Amino acid sequence: MESVFLIILIGLAGGLAVGLQGPLASMLTQKMGVLESVFIVHVGGALIALIPMFILGSRLGEWRSVPWYAFGTGIFGLVVIGAISYMIPRVGAAAAVTTLVAGQLLLSAALDHFGWLGATARVLDAPRLFGLAVVFLGVWLTVR
């Protein structure tokens, strides 16, 4: 099993990436529009992903073994970039990211509770519900 330290570092790196992606995408959106911003974000990411795929090899040929609904993930990327680009100029970066993370936690708790989409089933008990309530209190305090 991977060390907890490595897992935390990777999680923090992902969080920092979201924290930077939001304001930068918002800048693009304000100058060019939401669809253009989403396009640039996804094409840029795709081009950067190609480099290690060429060097390390790729498993793109396995696409037929993936459930059809997994290909909807690109649509969710559009929603994330569109939502954060819309929110940042209106409520600020901290409130936008806090709200985005709260939405992730809410859905993640449901995925864990029911074991959907490959998540390990973990009952939504009172302490976890309390934690979610604290997060949503934080959203309200940050956005208001």
C-alpha cells in the first residue's frame, strides 16, 4: 500500500491544480467566452497527455472494454470549467472552489454509501454526516 504521506501530497497537488485552474479558466472565459475557455483547457490537457503516452506507451486501444457511460467524463469537465469560470468573478476564487469541493464531497459520500461506480462501500454514518454539515456551513460562510 502506498504511504499516507504520498497520498496526501498527491491530493494536495490536485487541490493546488484546481485552485490554479479555476482563476486561469475564468480569465479565459472573461476575455473569450465559456466554450472557448473549455476548449482551450481540454485541448491543452490532451496535447500535454500525448507526450508521456508516446514515450511510455498507451492503452487507448482498450477503449472498447470501458462502459459507455464512462465516456461522459468529458462532459463533466465542461461543467466544472464552466461553473468555476462563472463563479469566480461573482464570488471569488475561495468561495468558488469551496462550493465546488462541497459538491464533490456530497456526491462522493453518496458513491461511498452505495458503492457506486467502483467506490468501496462505506456507510454514511452520523460522524460523516456531521462532517458534511460542517463543510456546507463553510460554504455558506464563504459565499455569503
